[in-house]
Amino acid sequence: MIETGIGIRTPDGTSEGLLYLPEEHGSWPGILFLTDIIGIRASQRAMAARICSEGYVVLMPNLYYRAGKPPLFEKGTKMGDEKFTRRMGEILSQMTPDAIDQDNCSYVDYFCQQASVMEVPFGALGLCVSGSTVLRMAAARPDQIGAGASFHGGRLYTDAPTSPHRLLPRIKARLYFGHAVNDRSMPPAAIDNLNRSLQSWGGKYESEVYEGAHHGWTVVDSPAFNPPQAERAFRVLRRLFAEALVQAR
């Protein structure tokens, strides 16, 4: 596996991220890895490398480049404390729906220009706040995103006019949602409402709650990391991408 630093031009600047390539020569299906709110770091890099080892080119952009380069949080900042919450608010305040949409298009366009990446469809994976970004990406580029997965994604269904679930009619991708238990960003009522919207949508999807797994369970440096459920999530992800991106070609 080869990890390379890259820069992706967007209308608002440059997202400096990472590109993961299998060592063998050739072209491979492409996966866009959309990090959680803490951004690019060792745990996310390890996850991207593992996906790459399955035979994919993986692009990990710095989704939060408007807030700076990684690390986005000061060393020693603990998830959930006042300093963390304040910094998270600063980062998310810049992530408007329009900003996310234009960035997503830049990331997909970058992938399309890479000789190492097979032609569409691409896959997208989102963790935490980026679960909704997967839906926005699949809606903005329905003919290019063939599979999207969200793990412990937050605010996938809200009453707001910009709620991600309202984009479902524009999406052609196969979707997967792995929900956490007792997740304030995606409580049971929101999961139920999302499931009803998915049923009305009529596309191919799976949506399930990981029992005993709390928000952040897939990420090794999260206080909620749950190894058995994280492995289960990876098996699901491997199957999704194999069926939607490899076997479907």
C-alpha cells in the first residue's frame, strides 16, 4: 500500500489530503473516505489503508480545510469537554450545505482525473458527521457514486429543510446505515423516520442498529471503540463495496 499526500483545489481553497494506492500496477475501484469531525489522524489513516488493502484506491480529503490543516484539535483536548465542543462548533459552522456540495464535487472530479482509479461508480464512506456528507455526495453526483455507507452518522433525518434525507429522490447509489445506540445525534425516532423515508425512496438500502455500540464505535481512538462491532462493520463495508463496485461492473 502506498500513501501519498495530495492537494485538491476547491472553489474556497485547497484540501490537503491523502491518497492510498495498492502496490500492484493497474487501476482500481475508487473509495472516498470522509473522516469524522476530528479529521485526518492515525486511526483514520489505518482504516483507509485497510480498505485499500482490499483492492481499492482510497481518497481521504481534509473535509475541514477551512478550519486549518490537521491536527484540528489541540493535543490533549478530550472529546466532549468544553474546549472540544467549542472547537467543533467553529469547524462545523463553516460546513454549510452549499460548501459541502461544492467540495464533494471537487473531490469526485479529482478522482475522475486519476489514472489509477477505474471509471465510475465510486464508493463513499462517512463516519459521524460525515454520514450525512455521503448522502449529499451521492445526491450531487448520482451517476458517479454507486455505493454509500454511514457509520454512527448524525443528523441524517431532521425537520430542517436541508435535512439529508430530503435528498434521497436524487440518489441512485446503494446505501448502508449502521446506527449507534443511545446516539443523541441520531435518536431512535430519527432512525425510524429515516427508515420510513428510505422505504418510500425505493432504492436499495440497509439500515440497522448495532446493539451495544455507541457513537464512535468503529474508530480505534474513540472512547466508544467496540472491537467486535467494528469488525462486523468492516465486513459489511467490504461486502457492500464488493457487490456494488466490483461485481456490478
